[in-house]
Amino acid sequence: MAKLHVSTTVNGEPLEFLCEPFETMLDALRNQLALTGSKEGCASGDCGACSITLDDRLVCSCLMLAAEAEGREIRTIEGMARGGRLHPLQEKFLEQAALQCGICTSGMLVASEALLRKNPDPSEEEVRFWLAGNLCRCTGYDKIVRAVLETATEMREAAQ
Amino acid sequence: MNIVVNNKWIGQRTIRPDGVDKVTGRAAFAADTTMPGMIWGKVLRSPHPHARIRSIDTSKAEALPGVKAVVTSRDVVDFPLDKSVMLGIQDMRWMCRNVMARDKALFPGHPVAAVAATTEAIAAKACELIEVDYEVLPFSIEIEDAIKPDAPILHEFNKFEGKPSNIVGTLEHKKGDIDEGFKQADIIIERSFTTRPVHQGYIEPHACLISVTADGKATIWSSSQGQFMVRAMTSMLTGIPQSDIRAIPAEIGGGFGGKTIVYLEPLATLLAKKSGRPVKMVMTREEVMRATGPTSGSKSTVKIGAKKDGTIVAAQGTFYLQAGAFPGSPIRGAAGCSFAPYDIANVLSVGYDVCSNRSKVAAYRAPGAPIGAYAVECVLDEVAESLNMEPLEFRLKNAARQGTKAAHGPVFPRIGYIETLEAAKTSPHYSTPTGKLQGRGVASGFWFNAGGESSAQVNITEDGNVVVTTGHPDIGGSRAGIANVCAELLGIDYRRVSVIIGDTQTVGFSNLTGGSRVLFASSMVVTQATEKVINTLRERAAKIWEIDPEAVKWENGAAHPASPNAGQFEPLTLEQLAEKAPMQGGPIGAGVQLNTQGADGGFGTHICDVEVDIELGIARVIRYTAVQDVGRAVHPGYVEGQLQGGVAQGIGWALNEEYIYRSDGKVDNPGFLDYRMPVCSDLPMLDTILVEVPNPKHPQGVKGVGEVPLVPVMAAVANAIYRAVGKRFYALPMSPPKVLAGLDEPVQQAAE
């Protein structure tokens, strides 16, 4: 079967790629576009390590076909820092030791950023349920939840 | 020595050296690397739990366009069964058969062949074309089935009590006279427990990329807990000398013990050698769950006798642990650690290593110790209750301390167990009342901790900054701790210290990241190497000032005259001395290689509050405090992280995680949806109390911290559930159906 031609936008940059009809967005990101920040932990949508946004909506890129990116806007962890400046969530994860091995970190940050865009003032419970699709086996989530809550507070204060 | 330490960085929450790479997606984990000409490897796995392999025909697979190489056990170096060849704690007889089945397949998922092809799809198709003629054999998975007299035997050569058996090893720790001890007891409680196999659950599946050149030199990029382990095992299983294998440690996406052995590397090396192309292999989650090491399921009986005044006079434990396909279950941890927190005159602790037809166990965080502690700490709770003693007071009365002889051998040096009990007792958590259907449990735990071989190189760059190279993969932030130690000694900003994990051909031998040894051992070698560097710097300053090196002290990143008598000189900074180095004797740097000693065991005490939904059987942890003697928290953030992570894993083990087997012997829940690890919304904040009783045998007082935090958790949860609902559970996991069934029991009995 012939490969499909896809025109899309990734992290603000227009680009094109060829993919198999059955290829996932995660595989296209990792294997065609050299964007290996999104990780494969399960390939079944259970771990969230491959989290990206599709037109601002949080999705598991392992559950999305690469061809579905046609005409849409994708954001990945690689697009989170702007012009060499870390996003406040990235800064806070480092300050708070909210990562250990780091394999879930890309997905956690993408998911957390999507949360704060939608809800700039989440409760602890809202953070915990929003991130329930992102598995972390190292941290017990404590420092991750604290980092997200503190970032939310600081971003709200900065916006005032 | 003339080094002035101000404790500016030790104990600080500095930013980890590898941090920015990990929050921006740049860090290269094992599956993130590619090479020109790279092809893909896939493993064909046995569908049967137990089968003799009569023959394997790979000809159709080899003929498929795109297939570049096929390997079977014929290609793997054989280690005959009659002679043990140990590498660390692993026996290569089992390792060679675990990476590729030889005469028998011993679990569903056992590799029988591997293929490399131009695409993953072609490699998978080729696996389907391999014809394996199996003679299917009867199998057993559960311990009670595997130790029955008529059980199907996995390894016919193994004898126990003179007969072929699946009991492949025993271990006994004895202290005093157990029968005499029980005679002195006013109260004796004996209970039996079971636990299910649970997986380490690292989010990153095993992966590697391997290139072998025409002259036989191999380069391995892989995710493991030890690049030297990867090199040694790959060398032994492929016949390539270690000097020709460069094992490069990729960033590792979690291990918890499960990446202390090889699965893919020897196969990818053989495929790369045969095909002449770089070969990448990445396991699926399902392969990880079916074919890599969970820890043992277990069956144990614990009997404890105490006097009315609360003195424990005798303790006996019998622990059967499921090894899986090959010998090696962690009976040492179960039998050795479980009674270690207590000063008991008479102890008998026995472990049995039982083979059965499921994947071979791999280490999991304090291997065996959580299984033993679960049983012991639950019985202790019952003994305390029978004696009307408060559970922490009961533990305090019997606590091990300096001079206590442990049943597993050592006489304890200065330890901090009592301090953990005191800190738990006075914690705000412990005095807060619990509500309706809530309960509070406590439990303690011990882990041996390890020292062992480590190497480090500390080099001063030409511009006066520092590069430290060590040889252990950093799983949880150890580079941050190393940067703190080196910056502290040099008296410079920690951001001037770059910490690198070297590959096998650029840094000296360093043992595994395991046994809670990394910061203990690496800060020891880094300290010695940094001290050598500082001596060189003092000598250089002395030479420039034309005074004795002993008259030079090192403080705040510069050489100073040690006293006014030494003369009046402007300090010489690290940058200045680095600049002058070419004229004053050349490059500045030092390497140290040691077999580190003095890693004494660690103790922790946990407090757990649960709330039980009696309609649904859901036990929910609502508050948790882990107290641990950590020696010295060089980077408190990552020390707390170790405690919190261990607790989360323990809560999963206690409440949900288990391997479920179908009647055909296959794992029925080989994915994250059905193998239910704790998610963010399952847990509360996990509080920690770091007790610091410095290790006198370590330059910074460091003790291992990574494994202890898993040990007490299941018992703390079980004891809490009992306090909440008045029902004790003797089997893990205490998942909703089991809790519900347990809560229904008295009602059913009443109705009979």
C-alpha cells in the first residue's frame, strides 16, 4: 500500500511527512520526525508517556493515526520551552525534584500544561484526576502534584 | 587534610545536572537512538508454559525478503548445567537459557528465536514463519502446585531431599534455641500469608540498539541498571571479549531491580553480528509483562511468641518464594530482613526457592524483604494487640540497636531504628484522630544495603570547571547528589560541576545501580578523587608561592596560606590554577577505584491511614508518613522521592497489583489497564520524615535509602485496614473483590 502524504503543523512549524496508513502519530513523531521526547510506555493509551496536544486537546499519540494529523496542529514536549526559555512548569519540576527517571516527564508536562490552560486554578483533586492517565512509577506523584499546584499559583500571580 | 568544608551544598535541593534534558524531551533513553542502516529485531516467544523443543525450522523466515538474520539457542554460548558460573548473583547457566530457551521452553513468553529485518512488520511476519516443534508438557505455576510430590519438574537434574524437585534452594538463619524460646512465651501467634507476583512496573520497556563491526567490535546503547553488567553478560553469552564491547548507558526509564539482568542485548548483538547491520530491539509492554522479571509470589508462615511484659522471646518464619523458570528467588531478603529490626533471643528463619512455569524473577526493590516484612509486621500487630500494647511502644521495647546480633549474622553498629520509631510516635500524623471506617496501621522494615565496586574520574577543565565521570546509571537523581558532594569539597558553585555517566570503555568498573548503593559508593569514590585533585591544587599553589604544600589550605574554591606563618599571598582560585596548569605540571585530575565497604543496613517505620468503602470493598490510603534513617540526605528532594516512590509501589502491591494467570498458564493481564498500578488519583500526598543518623563509615554519612521504603508498606496498609473494619486480611492484594468477600464472611457465618 502506498504511503500517505500528511501536511500538518508541529510545534508551530508547518511540515510534511509520509506515513503508513496504520502508523500511529507516536511512531511518526519518533521515527519520521525525530521528535523522541514523546515516549512509548504501553502503546495502548494507558500510561500517558506519549501525551501530545491535537488542536489544544490532550491526546495519547499512540492512539492516534499519523494520517489524522492532516491540517491539524500538534504540540509536543519539544515545543514547550520557547526560544530557549523553559516553561514555568518545566522550571518547577526541576526545582521540586518532580522527576526521577524522567521517562514519564514529557507526558506529565504536556498534560499539566493542557490542564493549566483549561483551568488556571485547579484544586489538588482536579490535578490528581486530570493526571490520572499519566503513570509515574518513581515519584508517588507527590512532588508532581505540588509542582503543578505551585506553578498554577505563580502563573496566576504573574498574570495579575 | 587542609580542606575546609562549609556544608554549603550538601543537604541543598540543587537542580539536577540532567534535569533540563529531561523536562525538554531531549534526554536519550534506550529506544530514542537510531543509526544509519539500522534494522529491527523481534523475538519469537513460546506460547506454552512448559514444552520440550524438538526442533526449530527457520528456513522460511530466512527466505522472507527483508529478513537479514535469524538466531536461536544454537547461536548463544551454552553454559552446561553441571557447572555453576556466577556473575554477581546471577548464574550464567540460567541466564543463557533465560535469554533463549535451549531444550525446553519454561514459561509463556520464553524466547525461542529472534529475527532481524528491515522493518518491524517484516520481523514480526518472519517470526510467524518459524516452525517450532514442541512437545507440550504439564506445568505448574503456583507454589503449592509446584511443590506437590507429583508436580511436573522444570529442571530434572535438581534434587531436594534426594528426589527430583522444584525446590531449588533453601536458606536458614538461626539464633538461640527456637523451641526453648517458645516455651518462655506467654502468648504465641502463628499466621500464614500469601502474596502474588508483582512487576517492577518501570514505564520504559527494555530496549537496545547494537552495532557490530566486521572486525567484531560491538557498541551497545541500552537501558539498564549497569552498563558493566550488560557488557559482561553480553560478552559471556556471545563470546565477544569485554575489551571489544562498548556498552553505553542510555538514560534509564525506571528499573527498580528489573533491569539488573539482560534480555535483549545478547540477541541483538548476535543479530547485528550475523547481519552486519545495526539492530534495534524494543519490547512491547506485553512482552515486558510476560517475559521479564516480576518479583516472587509467596507463601509464608510466621510464628511469634512474647511474654506478658511485651518481650518477644521467639520468632519463626518459613518463606516459600516463587522463582519462576530458573532458580534465584530472593529468599535471602525474605528470611534475612524480616526479623532484623528486633532484638529477639531465639529466631529461626527459613526460605525455600521454588521454580515454576512463569517468567524468571528479577530483583525488585529490597528483593524479598517486603514479602517477609508483610508477614512478620502483621503478626507483630496481632501480638501487640493481644498484649494490649500500643504497636509503636511494642516495637520500641523490642527494637534492635547498636550491639544487637541479627539472626542473619551481623552485630549492628550504630543504627537509627529507634529514632524512626520515636519520630513516628511524635509525628503530627500519629496523634491525629481517625474517623469512621478509617484506621491507622504502622509497620517497620529493614534492608541490607550494599557497597561494592565503584570508579570515578574527576577532571579540572582548562577553564577551571569540573567534570565528574562515574559508572552507574542514574535512575533517581544520583547525579545531583554527586554534584553536591564534589562542589562542597571544592568550595565552588554546584553548577560548575558537570556529572557524566561514563560508558564501559571510558570509566573504570562500576557495579550495578542496585542494593541502594549508588550514592553511598559513588560519593565515596568521588570524595577520594576530589581530595586528590585538591591535593594537586594545593601542591601547585605551594610551588607558585614557594612554600610547603602542607602550609596551603583549600577553602571556597581557592588555595590560601594555611596560617599567617605560611606567608602573605593572594588566594589562587581554581580558575587561576587551571590556567597555570600547563606550566606547573600539566592537567589536573584524579581517578579512584574502590571496592567500597561500610554500607550498613537501613531502617524505616511507616504510618498509614486508610478509609474503607464497605459497600464497594475499596480500601483507600488517605494519609501516609514514611519515616526513615537516611544517614545524611545529600539532596533531600531526591531522598524524599525515594521514600515516596517506594511507598506508592507498596500501596499498589498491597491493594491492587497482581499477576493473574489463565488456566492455560498465560498471564491474563499483561498491560497497564488490567495490571493496576497506582495512578495519581489513587494516592494522597506522601509525607516523609528524614531521620539523619550519619553513617560513621562514610565521608558524608550516607546510607542507602532507595529500597527500605518499600519494605514496611504492605503490612502498614493491612494493619490499617484491620483497624478500620476489624477484619484481618492474610492475602495480597487486598483488592476490592477480596475486601468485599472478607467483609461478608462474618455475615455468612452468622447466617449458617
